Amino acid sequence: MTGLTTEADSRDGGPAELPWRVLPDYQCFGCSPANERGLGLRFRHTPDGGLACTLAFDRAFESYPGVVHGGMSATVCDEIMGNLLVLRLGVSVFTTSMRTRYVEPLAIGATYHCTASTEAVAGDTGPYTAHAQITDAAGQAVVFVTGSYQPVTPEQAKARMAMSDDEVRLVDEALSALRTD
């Protein structure tokens, strides 16, 4: 993983196992540990039913000198919100819109915490809404994001993603296990 440090945060619950782990060559830019150029985000469950991660960017993600590119914080928030919905609902979702409010720029090398929450519950038909925020070491929120996500069936996922029938089956089985937990 180049440029981003992620770590477990002892304030949170256990690690979140994403259903995509069943794919042998999963390369998500945001959350795949196998993508050497990706962010390698590692999520943990929070006691209130959300997701969290801790991160620090190096200069590979710089915009202005010493400042993290704003698109990177939006990417982190999109990843955490989308994966929270997938884990909570047991269905694949696609982002349909995001509204981002930057309060302060993120500094290169500083440690930040990102958390996501949603009111969505299994059985809802969508679209779903989730919220994320990035806070600095002092606990001050520096980025707020609200996202909308549309659920997709396995057939729709196959039509939109480059997955074989076997891969669609594997992901659907992993998602089904989430729906029965």
C-alpha cells in the first residue's frame, strides 16, 4: 500500500469482514489489501452499529503542499458508507450521489478517524442514505459526507461489474450470509 497508513483503532469493535474477500483477485482501490496502489482501508465495527477506520496520508496523495487532495477524503467516505450498507443490508449497492462539506483541509502525515452511520434497515427497498465524517486527532470534524446508494440484484451486479458467473455466485453467497446473521 503506497501513501496511506491505516490501522486498527482500539476504540472500535472488531474488524469488518467484507464480502468481496471471497473473490480471488479483488482489486478495489479503496479496500482491497491486494491492490498495491490502492488505499487498503481496514474497517472496524463501532459499538453503535457503524464502521470506522483510522488513516494518515503521505505525500503521494498531496494536492497543495502539505495538504491531502480532497478527492481522497471523499473516496474514503464513499468506501466506508457503501461498505457499511453492504454489511448492514447484505446487498450490493452503487453510489448515486454524494454531498461533501470540507471544514478544514487534511494535513499530510496527520492521523484522522473516519466513521460512517446509517438508519437503513434490512427490508428497505432503497435508495439508502449513509453519513460519514472524518475527524482529526483532537476529535474535531473536518469533513462531512452524505451519500445515496442504490441496491442492485446479483443479475444487475453481473451486468455492471466484470465478474464471472462463479464470482457472482461467491459474492451472492457471502452477501446471503450477512442477511441471515
